[in-house]
Amino acid sequence: MSAEVGTALRYVRGRLAPMATIVAFHAHPDDEVLLTGGTIARLAAEGHRVIVVVACDGDVKDGPEQGRRLEELRASAAILGADRAVHLGYADSGHGPVLYEDPPGRTRFARADVEEAAGRLAALLAEEHADLLLSYDPHGGYGHRDHVRVHQVGAQAARLAGVRVVEATVPRELVVRVARPLLVLRLLTRHRLNEMRGYGMPQSVITHRIDVRRYAGQKRAALAAHRTPVSGRGRSARAFRLLLRSPLPVFRAVCGTEWFAEPGGRTGELVARDHAAGPDRPALVRKFPGRRRGLGCVKMVRWCPNPAGAQPWARMRWLPGAGAGWERRPRRSCSRRATCPR
């Protein structure tokens, strides 16, 4: 053990908190906000690395604005604190009785081969050394053909990559309660109450209920970044605008909880503190609090396997991919340097 690592270990006061890499797999741009926006913001704020992946580009038809939805996705991901946003390469299948022909050079996701799409996603999971995959429940939430395919592809990719998967959903009982007034106000026209009784998952199988009220402001700002669906003429666009114009406390009450169901019924923390770290990845991040709670040093250290030449208390960030390596980051300023073990 090097002298620097030994010095660090002697001064460890906080508990070990391994950092994870989470891949949030969604069907279209804006789904990442509606289903998991608060969770992404919360995980990023806790120091985890989050990558947003969408299967479809959001363009049902070719036109002059093609690609705009993906630009909005990148802006939304940045607001939520995600590391990056990735398009899996498929075209939007649309929602309705008609499945249009594939656009030139692209395949609609509903027609995509599950094994091929899962192979693409599994390769990304392996490249990013992902610890957790966020996907959809078997019904795709509300039965959208692309959402159902996300579940199929996500489940297969998780098996191929050997990654834990947790599925975003909503409580079925809550869907029915909310649907009744929306149907009366004619904000929902494509859905019937009998159909909606099968949306989401029963409350009894939901394993994770995430409180994201603290991140409601970020979630609303990320939703506002999706200008194309918000500025449309349909009823869903009007619902989006109503939601965005509502006071923050109202938005927080409506969108302050997100739900997940884990196959196998495992409960507990969404990101476990004892998740396994790969041999080529940092094993832990150490926090060094001051003598008084809330006034301590906020510097964090991420140790590389070979810290030769690194300063003991420098912050390090692991850069994965082809150019994998450790990047030195400047220390944060601290008003209590006397209590900091540097």
C-alpha cells in the first residue's frame, strides 16, 4: 500500500459510498422527464453518473425539423444533471392504429429486431460499465408500442450484459383515480377507462417509491426544454402547458413521486451502497466531514488503482470509454481547512 493511500485511510471518518453508473433507457425524448426525471436529478445530485438512452428520435415523419427532438433531449438531460444522452438509432413508431412505413435509412422501433436492438444497448452497458438499467414495465406504462418494445429490449440487454434492471411504472390504482376527471374534462380521448385499468403495475408489485419533490424545479425545467411536444396543438400539448404553468408547489404535488418495479421483488435502495465495482473502475468515494455537522469539508476523493503522483486529497474523476483514464479536478474551497486531513 502506498504512503498516500495509507494516509487517506487513516483519516477516513465518513462511511464508504460507492458511486454507480446508471443507464436510463426510454422510448422517446420527453419520456425521460415524465417517468424518471426526478430520479435522474436525484441520482446525479448524489454523485452518480447517469446516461440517458432513447430508442427513438421522436420524429414520426421526415421534415425540416427532423433531429430537433434529439437536441431538446440533450438540453433536458443537461438540466437533469445526466452525463450524456444517446440515441439508439431507431425511428418513432407513432401511437395509433396505423404503423407507417419505415423512413429512408431508418427502422421504426416497433419493427426492430429485439435481439439486434438489445445487442446495441448491451454494448453500451458494457462500454459504460453500467451498474443499473432503468427500463419500462411489461405494459410499457400505457401500452404504447414503442414503450412495450423498450421493456422487451431492456430486459434482454440486461441479461446479455449481466446488469441489474429496474422498471419505471405507475401504480395502477392511481391511474384509474386520475383518469376519471381527465376523461370528464376530455384531456384524454385516445384512452378508455376499461383500457386504463390495465396500465402500470399493481401497487403490490411496486418495489421502489422515490420521493423527488426536492427536484421538482429541475424536472419542470427539463420538461420545458422539450418545446416541440409542449408547443403542439393536441390535447397532450395542452396538458403539458397546463402542467408547466402551474405553481411549483402544485407541480411538486403532481410530479413529486416516481415508481419502479424490480423483477424478482427486491426492495430497498434503488442504488445499493454495496454495488459491485469492476476491477478497472474506482471502488469508492470517501467523504471527510468536519467536526460540526453541516460545516465540514466537502472535498471528495476518488482513488484510482495506481495513484502514483496524485496528491492525497485531490479530486479525481474516472473517464470511461476508449480513452479511459483519471482526470484531476480542482479542490473545492473550504472554510474549515484546519479540520481537513490534507
